[in-house]
Amino acid sequence: MNLSFSKYEGTGNDFIIIDNRNKVFNSKNFSLIQKLCNRRFGIGADGLLLLNTSEKYNYNMEYFNADGNLGSMCGNGGRCLAAFAKRLGLINEGVIFDAIDGIHYARIETFDEKNFNAIVNLKMNNVKDIERGEGYSYLNTGSPHYITFVDDPDKTDVIAEGRKIRYSERFRTEGTNVNFICFKNENIYIRTYERGVEDETLSCGTGAVAAVLAVADRGFLNEKKSSLITKGGNLSVSFEKTNGGYENVFLEGPATFVFDGEIEVGI
């Protein structure tokens, strides 16, 4: 059968998106997801997103890593899916959807009716616990993130160093994303090694949130909002610090339409 899809990217973090409200896609076919995400033998993407129906909310978001496995929360994917839903006419400016880590709210700040591009502000889960060690922090922002503070991310071998941490004894089984960050001139420079992709990605939304909160946790941020410079573009994260941790955490950035297509698959 021919499978219709859309390709979106959020600061270089790219996704195959399928309107699955009619259950056209078999999400148990992990080998198919791997093939579709493969950059040589398929469409090519960091992950695949399904827009499913939801009993209570605008829709359900189901995310799969490029390795074919069901993923944890994806911040950039959540923003791209909101832009896709806006394009389909399912939402106006605001949306509430459920994902693997719970309920999320997103707001379409701007939308280009001609090119389908948007700026999307996505509310993330509250964060209570941040493990702080010498030169690193570890926290979960919908996905687990290990934050390493370095002098210059551009001079870091992200793949080699990221794999060392991701496949260390502590993280070998469940895995973790690994972020190399530098805080300079009120900006955070970040590069990310993502589990499930098992490579560097140009951007990671939950990693961006983790980086900002890790910096805030160390008292380096004067503002309750910070800009991040990724290899794929710029993001911003805002938050409120409370006695219980961090609340009203929002991830904002572009969600960019790339192309639509059809591919013949055996589902």
C-alpha cells in the first residue's frame, strides 16, 4: 500500500509525521519504522510521529525513535506535531494532547498559511529532581538527560564521548541522552547525543529544557528564560522556580514543514 506522510523539522531535528486517526499505520512494525527513518534506504529522519485520536484531548502523540522502538517524550517532535495539526485544521492557536509522559499544552505563536511553518511554544512536565555532580547534572524532562559542562561543545567529540556515557554501566540498559553544554554571554551552546538515534542530532527539545534547568539549578541564570544555540538553530526555554522544583516549563522554537510524500510499504 501507499503510505502518505509529511516531513517536518524543528531546528534540524527531523521527523516523519503520519496522520493515523484512521489507524492506517501498524505501530508494532518496528522494522518498517527503522526502514522509513533510515537515511539511505528510506525517507530519513531522527524519528517517526503518529497523530492518533484521543478520547479526551485534541489528539494523541505517539513517538518512535529511529531504531524503531517506542520513544519517550520528544520536545521538538511535540512542537512539529502541533504545527501539523494546525495545518490539518484540527486546532486553532491552542492544543492539548496526551503523550507517553502525560498531558501537554502547546500554543501556536505564528503560523504561515502558505508554507505551513510555525513558531510553537510547548509546555513540558514539571521537574522536581536534579542530580548534581562534579561537572555534570542528570535529570528527566520527559526523557532522561545527562548534562556535561564543557569549555567548547564544538571542540568535543560528541559521538565518542556521548557513547561512553550512554553505554556506561549505569546507563547501558535503559540508556540516556547526553548533552555537552557551555553557558556563555547568557546563552547556552549545546550539542546532543541521542539514545534511539545512537548518534548526534542537530537539536533535542527535551535536552534543551534539561540544559536550561541544569544551568538554573547551579544559580547561573539571572533570567527565568534562556536562549539555546544548537547546531540546527535557536530555541528558548522559560520556567518558574518553586520550592518543589521547576514548573511552567515551556520550550519555544520553529516547526518547519519540509515536504509531503508517499511511499509504498508492506504494513
